[in-house]
Amino acid sequence: MSANPLTHADVPSGWKAKLELGYIARSERTVLAHRSRRGPLAVQRAFYPEGSVCHSYILHPPGGVVGGDELLINVDVAQNAQALLTTPGATKFYRSLGQQAHQVQHFTIAEQACLEWLPQETIFFPGANAALSTKIELDAQAKYIGWEVHCLGRPTNNEVFESGQLLFSTELERDGKPLYKERLPILSDNDLNTPAGLNGYPVTATLIALPATKEALTLARQHCQDFMDDAKTKGVDGLAGATLLHDVLVVRYLGHSTEQAHNLFRTTWLSIRPLVNGLKAVPPRIWST
């Protein structure tokens, strides 16, 4: 399965950053065999805290995204390769003067390969205008675990996302056939505050894992219930739930804290990873710094 190359959208100004990564399996471990970059996106050297799996940290040195910027990330994981990607800190989308910022992620995963996409949160400042899209293409026996944590405004500073426009989209395909597709526009107060939208919660997060079984679903639901019970005990407001769509596990969080979302997802990842790719979970070192 080959990746269709991504091209830059026709926007009048801003950073145009592109990062391409290609992972291949060698006799003892997966290596980052190809890397190509343009603009302010980079990847640190590979880490091997668990032996064969290649851990990589994606960097965006400017530290923030403004209207007109575009970040393109292409990741190709070849047959039998195993790669885990994360980020050292939050990605921030700042207030726009009118132009839209874009972040596009395109992942292709070959037979018996596994990609884990486990970034830190994305923070959208009031007035941001941004479109984020993720497309995951898998071969028949490929594996994937990934999450995205989005924070609208800065709840810890009592800063509300009272203006701006956002569009989130995710597509998941296996052998060219759609498995899962989601599109979430944030265009008005209705999208933010009504039950059909985010119901007033500033943090929305989704974890996707496949191939998943009912056992993985049971574990994920138990973690969601434990979270809900703990939140109730502490008087913290938040919602979590898990569903299984064929063999696609989807775990969702709505609440007020990116830390809560990460704790839930990391706990879930620790327990379901052996069921998805047969490996005991070894957290990236950067999570401990």
C-alpha cells in the first residue's frame, strides 16, 4: 500500500512545514530509514526504550501555529515495522486575523506493521481559525493505536473559546475501504454548548485502536467507569465512554482537563496494547520529564 503524497493548500501566507517519515523493519528493530523535512517541523533521533519498537518525537520549534500556517505530516510504516510517535509538548493554535491554519496528518501502515500516534494535547486560543485532519490507511493485517486531545481555550486560566472556527476530521481505511469517519465542526455557540455539540466542555478527546476485541472493549469501559467514579468522588465534571465498531475501538472523553484525558487514555493504552499489537506497553521516556 503506497501513500498518496500530500501537497500544500493554496493559502497566501504563513509557514509551510512538511515532515515525511518512513519506518522499516530490520533484523532486530525498526529503524527510521527515511526522513524529509521542509520548514519548522523536525524529528529527534530514534529512541529504543523497549528494544525493537522505534520511538520518535516530533518537534515544532516555533511553538505555535497562526492563521495561514500549514503543517503536513506523512508517516509510512513498512511491513512488520513498529513505530511509536509522540510530541514533547502541546501544539498551540493562536488567534487568527482571518486566514485558516491547517494541520494534516497522513499515516500508511503496511501488513503486520503497527503505528502508535500518541501526541500531547492541541490548544486552541480564542479566535483561532484552524482545520485539523487525520487520515489512516491500513493494509489488511496492520495495527494502529492513536489519540487526539483538543483543548478549546485555556480552562485553567478561565479563558473560554468565545470566538473562532475549528474543523476536526478523521478517516480510517483498511484496504481502501472506509472503517470509521468523523467530522466535528466548531462554528458557533451551538456547537460548543448544546448536547448535540460539546455540551459546554472545553476538552474533547478520542482514542482509536484496531484490531480490537470485546476483551479490549471491556477493559476500556472499566477504565472509563473508574474515571467517572473517581471524578464524581472528587467533584470533578467529566464524561467518558467506549464503543466497538466491528474491530475498531473508540474511546471518548469530554471534560475540563487535558490531564484527565491523558491519564484516562494512557491507562487504557497500558492495558489494551498487548491485545492490539502483542506488546507490553512501555511509555515514552519524555512522558516522565
